[in-house]
Amino acid sequence: MIKTRFAPSPTGYLHVGGLRTALYCYLFAKKNKGKFVLRIEDTDQERFVEGATENLIKTMKWCGMDYDEGPHADASETGDCGPYIQSKRTDLYKKYADELMEKGRAYRCFCSKERLDEMREAQTKNKQAPMYDRKCCDLPESEIQKKLDAGKPFVIRQKIPYELIKFKDLIRGNVQFHGKTIDDQVLVKSDGFPTYHLANVVDDHLMKITHVIRGEEWLPSTPKHIALYQAFGWEIPEFAHLPLLLNPDKTKLSKRQGHVAVEEYINEGYLREAILNFVAFLGWNPGSGEEKEIFSLEDLEELFSIEKVHKAGAVFNLEKLDWFNWQWRRKKFEDEVDNDQEKRHQKLYELCKQHLTEGQMQNEELLKKALFTVQEKILQNPKEASAHIDFYFKLPHYEKELLTHEKMKVDLNQAKVSIEESKKSLENLEKWTEETIKESLTQIVEKLEVKNGQVFWPIRAALSGLQFSPGVFEIAFVLGKEETINRLNHAIKKTT
Ligand code: GLU
């Protein structure tokens, strides 16, 4: 059975790149009726961050990516390959390090930090890649024993075989490294803790992981891992290295150019569906011929395939995230209101109430109608709702030129005539609905023998005081007869 795992190191938050890895691991497992495991890789005690693991688990759950095996926030676990937190498994790794030493595939290194620093410095000076020079690789048993008896600290290093290490990456195709170019990796630190490399391989094996899907930054580690699988005589899993995430300027995604923590997007109010949909497209798409971009997690579970993941870096484009958020907000909104006008008003209000001014909130009747006319703007960005409806509450100051429009052939004189005639006609309206307003203004167009814009533009400008706004009939309806006439009078004064 196919089994994938997401194996984050708890740094304090879930990185968007991590979320992408988790999502692809999850989707690949689901698509193949396999299992998805969450494993916490916290062997680096120096980087311990209080609460980081709980935070990670919480964010994974918020995203709806349920794992079949792994730890929960209340310290319980699901699955029979646990514990799933590496710091609870530390005793286990020692046995495997010893096995490697017995097999001659690992050795104790007693070199001091000073010696290693000097060696690296000299190598860098000679333009060589910094690598351990294997001074301790073939120490005689007696000497090793002497050092151990003297209590000298040591690390355990992997003895990388000097041969070609090849593998087929599911995304990148054939990849090969020569063992001679790979440093003898530390597997166990002097404090007895395993490094990522040992713990990762041992756990992937013991947890029966069949597919290792992870970020491209881990590609250089893969030959070391393959050498470990070979040394143990274990079956080697399949590997898939996901493309890097890039800033819009094509540099590696960094905090400096925006948020990288999923939690920050959650706090800003982005919808789970939008975040997942956006992240799914960071390095993958359903393939040519498929124009649809809005996919739920369930859709993606059906659709995902690792072959369609790209090799090239994926640009993290916030505008695209905003677009997904807008589309998802609209979709959820329409589902919820289900063509019920009352629900529509209520829901629009809920979406933006925290961003409205007190004045706007006080005039409930006007507010309700006003929100309705800027529905799409609210769905796009509820934070801007207040700015979009403010003109209903207070006519903005505008210059008389706003009433004119060169292309539509509206000069000040035309504006004046159009507004005066419209005012007279609207004053006589008994029923004030969008329909009757439209009829009334259309009659003026006919009477004056002008184009629609020559009447509608100056009226719309007079009623909104804005270059862009909802349509003229809607505005007049929302403002009501009295305020409409007031604003038209105000405009007439400006033209004379
Ligand atoms: N603990 C590693 C990380 O933080 C996991 C890399 C891997 O998936 O092997 O990303």
C-alpha cells in the first residue's frame, strides 16, 4: 500500500512551502487509496520552540488534511508505527547507528571543532568544497578504545561509498551524484542525538513509507539517504522533489517579501478552500485542456497526479491568492444565501460589519440597500466595503468637471440640461423603484434626443460624486427620492 508522510521540523509555524508539501503528500496518498502520515522531526533540540508542534498540528487540522497516522494536539496518537514525534524515539536510533558501524558504513569521529574549522578554512582557501577529510575513518581499534576510555567526545559519521549513486525522481527524472562529492554526514551528534538524516531514514523505513515527497532543497540529501538504505539492506522508497517556491522577482521565497507562515494568512481571514486551492497550483496544474481553476480538496483528491508537478520553480503570487479567495468567497456565499434576498442582505452585512464606520452602522435601512449594490466588491474584499458605500451616506466633494464626459459628448451645458430635465421627471415619480427610475430617465433620453450616456453619466456623477460607482438607477433607488433630488439640485448649482 502506498504511504506518504509529511515530516516537518517544528520551527514555530507552518511554512507555506510546508503546506504545499503536506498537501501533495496528502493528495498523492488519497488518489492512490494509500495512507498519509504526519511525523514531527524535532531531533534538533537547539531549535526547540515551545508550542511549535501543537501549532503545526492545529494548522494541519484547520486545513482539513486529516492524516491516517500521527500525533494529535492532546498528545494522543493514531497509528501502529509510533511514536510519531522523533524526540520520543531517540533511544531507537542508537541501535541503528551501531549496526552501521558494525557493517563498516559509519565510524566514530573524534576531531575537535578547532580542527574541523581549520580544515574547512584551508579547503575554502584552496577553492575546494568543504568536506571532512576522513582522518578518523580508519582509526585502529586500539586507538578508538583509548579515546573512548579517556572520555573523548565523538560524533558518528556516515561513510559515503565512493561510487555513483543514482535514482529516478518522480518529478525530475534520472538524478545522480558521485559519492566522492558528498561529505561524510554526521549521523549522531556528540550529545548522542541523531541528526535529521539518520532519524529520517530509520523512521521512513520503520513507518513503511513508500513515497518520499519533499521540497527540492532536500535533493542533495537524497544520495546520503539512499546510501543509508543500501547500507541497511532496506528497500529504497520512491522520491519526488517539489519545485522551489519563488518570490515574484524569482528569488527564493523569503519572509522579506511577504508572509510565509500559513497562520498569518489564516489570521488575515483567507478561506481554507482558497489557501488550499492556491497552494495546490504552486507547481502543479491539472494539465492542458483543463481551464477550470476552482477545485475543492475533494476535487483535488480525484485529480492530483505527481507526474503533472513541474520541475521549474513556482512563483508565489499573492494577487492570485486574493483571486482564489474572492472566487471561493463568492461560491460559498451563493451556496449559503441560496437565492434568498433576506439571507443575502444578512450575509453581506456579516461579511463586512467589522469594517464599517459607526455612522454607516447607524443607518440600517440605507446600509442594507447600499451593501447590496456593491456585493461583488464586498466578496472581493470585505475590508474595502466601507469605502465603497460611503458616498451613499455623505456626498463626496467633487469638481463640476466630473459631471462632464468628453467621449460621451457631455459638456457642462449638456450636463445641466440633462440633470434639470431628469430632476423634473423624477420629482413626479410616485413609485420609487429601480424600474420606474429607469423608465423615467430613459424617457428623458428620448425627449432630449441624446444618447443614454449623455443623461446617465451626469446623473450618476451627481448622485455619487465619484468617477466609478454602482449604476445610476441602483444609486437613485438606494438614496431615495428626497436625497436624489437634493443631490441633483446640488449639481445644478455647480453647473450655473
Ligand atoms: N524535517 C524535514 C523538514 O523540515 C523533512 C524533510 C523530508 O521530508 O525529508 O522539512
